[in-house]
Amino acid sequence: MTQRRGNGRVGNRVVIALGGNAINPPKDTSLSDHHGWEVLQQTTEELAQLIRAGYEVALVHGNGPQVGALLLQNEAARAQVPLATLDVCDAETQGQLGYMIQQLLGNQLRRLGVAKTVVSLVSQVVVDPADAAFLQPTKPIGPVYGRERAQELARERGYAVREVHPGAWRRAVSSPRPLRLVEAPALEAMLAAGLVPVVAGGGGIPVAERDGQLSGVEAVVDKDYSAELVATELRASTLVILTDVDRVYLDYETAQARPLERLTLAEGRRYLKQGHFPPGSMGPKVEACLRFLEHGGLSAVIAPLPGAEGAVKGVVGTRISG
Ligand code: ADP
Ligand code: MG
């Protein structure tokens, strides 16, 4: 049952975003594909408990390391298989992680006797071709190349390339803001039908809209911003962003680093301006939480994965509220 609150928010409705880096740590190539299954096993146990307790949950997930692996595979096989564009790679990873979550969370729900079905939605998000992000592709993706190969790719495929370390080059793409989730009208109906939606995976597939027609864009969208779109669209009371750190820190990775248990909207805006939360990692999470509150959300939590239950109950992570 949905529980309406006076302010139009649904009290028991939470949107939970799972960090792609927490599922598959990108720097640890010694970890087998099984690692992701193990992490999600633990996470879905907690999610199932929340759902059994009466929470209406919609899930979002990241895909950075997963799409990175796919791009490496594509590049390695390019003589045999045509290269897939980035939007198609995004769609593939929505299927990959969506499948894992559907199976694992489905198993947990059946174990607990909860009659709900987990359903992944291939999701597109509209971005603005005039977004300033397109002027400066900043997000490195895919394999590392030497200078010559990088320049060749820039010529042949029109890639923007960047030297990320001396002698190490990567393709760089833009990370525009998502404006609208194309499949949003399906979400409310899914929840009303008792489904658990997995939506906007990897931030959603970025698309441009022209005269009502959509087409894929070679960019990446930060899933934290898309999770905010989903949470606001669904009038959720709480947005939870699960990642690979225990809390949000001030002066992160310095001798003065201090973890935050609570944060107000005003403090969040101030710290963001002071540069405590860098773009591309913690910045989008804090910004997404602040916007969620500004759009009427009641509270937002940034917490470790696994940690969904504690985050929703407010006992782990950093809780941000008005
Ligand atoms: P995800 O895949 O969950 O989106 P990100 O790498 O995008 O993960 O963001 C999480 C990372 O943000 C952490 O691993 C941490 O290194 C980094 N980070 C940067 N600034 C901070 C901060 N102020 N407090 C906590 N973590 C921070
Ligand atoms: Mg991220």
C-alpha cells in the first residue's frame, strides 16, 4: 500500500541507487566476475528485507566499470565484430546488471514469501545537445592507448582523446545532465502493479530529442543525477545512494578528513561550493541529494554498499535533510 504524506510524498517509497564501482571495483582486475554476484547477493538480501517490511523500492544502478570492460572487449575483437556505439553499450550493461539484480533479488523475495517481481526497464534519458558538457569531453572511458594510436582514433573515429597519465591516452566523452526519463510514465504503473523496477541503469542511455524523435548520443550520464530524476518523478520520500565509502567526508583524503553523519541542505550547498565534493565522483551524489530535497524530497542518504537497510533506517552513512 502506498502511504501518502501531507506534502504529496509517498512515505514508504524509496529510490535506491547502487554504485557501479562498489559492485565491480574497477582497479582490481584480480577479482573474477563472481565478485559482482557476491556483492549483489548481500545487497539484495537487504533490499528484500526492506521490501518485506513494506517499503516500495525502485532501483537504479551505475555501470562505469561494467561499460569499461565491455568497451575493452569490443576493442579487442574489433577485427571480427563491428564496434558497438556507446549508447548500445549502455543498453547492454542495463541488461547485464538488470539480469543479475532480477535473479538475485527475485530469489530473495521468493525465499521470504514476498510476491513481487523485479523488472528491469531499458531506459533512455533525454539530454540537451546544447549542454555545456558537450564543449569539453571530460570523462575518460574504455582502453588506454599510446599517443600514436590515440591520434589515429581521433582521426579515424572522431574520438576526443586525453592524456590521462604521461604516455597514457584514453577516449574522453561528455557527461551531460539528464533532463527527462523517457520511460517515466511506466514507473508509477509498475509500482502500482506490485513490481520492483530497475530503472535508469548506468544513468540511462543518453538520447537527443528532435521534433519528437529520439536518437542515441555518444556520452555518459552520471547515474546519481538520473536517480534524482526517478526519485522526484515517483514522489519518493527518500533517495539512497550506495557507494564504496562509509560516509561523505569534508577534506577527503587529507589529514583533516572528517566524516559527516548529518548534513543540511544549506551546509551541502556551501561545502559543494568550497570544493569538498569533486565532479565525477562525490560531487554528483551530493548535488543529486540536494536537488532531491529542493524538489520536495524528505531526506537523502549517501551510504556504503552493502548498507541499504541501515541507510533507509538512518543508522549508517550520511543523512541529508532540509
Ligand atoms: P559510484 O560508482 O558509487 O558512483 P564514484 O567513484 O563515482 O562511485 O564515487 C565514490 C567515490 O567518491 C569514493 O570512492 C571516493 O573515493 C570519492 N570521494 C571524493 N570525494 C569524497 C568525499 N568528500 N567524501 C567521500 N568520498 C569522496
Ligand atoms: Mg559515480
